[in-house]
Amino acid sequence: MMRIGILQFSLNIRWARSLKDKRQVVKSLKDRLRNRFNVSVAEIEDQDLPQTATLGIVMAGNDGRYINGALDKILNLLREYPDADLEAHSIEVL
């Protein structure tokens, strides 16, 4: 049976003064997550706020425990990400 993992999270980019600053951080993070974890990443809310980014990550597979573990690893990376602060998150595996 196919499992789908969903991670939604919000970041605070304190130093961003413009949408261009924000886009730079978001693009870099999205590229890093796609390359390292083979996930789909999209900015899903707050596109017009320069210091807030809300993103969603989706991962599909057949092992729910593996997906949950991978999303936990992504959360650890986000907690340590130097360009933004993790504000809130939620994980769901369907």
C-alpha cells in the first residue's frame, strides 16, 4: 500500500527585508531538500510576506516508518538551518 508523508512548516527569515531576500533563502532550502531527500517542496502560503515562509513537503513510498523517519530528519535540518528559524510544523503520514 502506498503511503504519503506530508510536512508543513513555517520559517521566520529575520534578516529578509524584501521578497527578493526571502526568495533567495526559500530557493536555496528547496534545492537542498530536493537533492538530499528526494521530496517535493512548494511554498504554500505567505508568498507576500518578506520574513515569513510557509512550505509543504510531500514524500511517497510504501513504508510509513521510513517516511516518518525521513521527515524527522528534515525537521532536524530545519531546526539547524542558519538562514531561518523554524516557527511551527506538522507531520502527517497517510
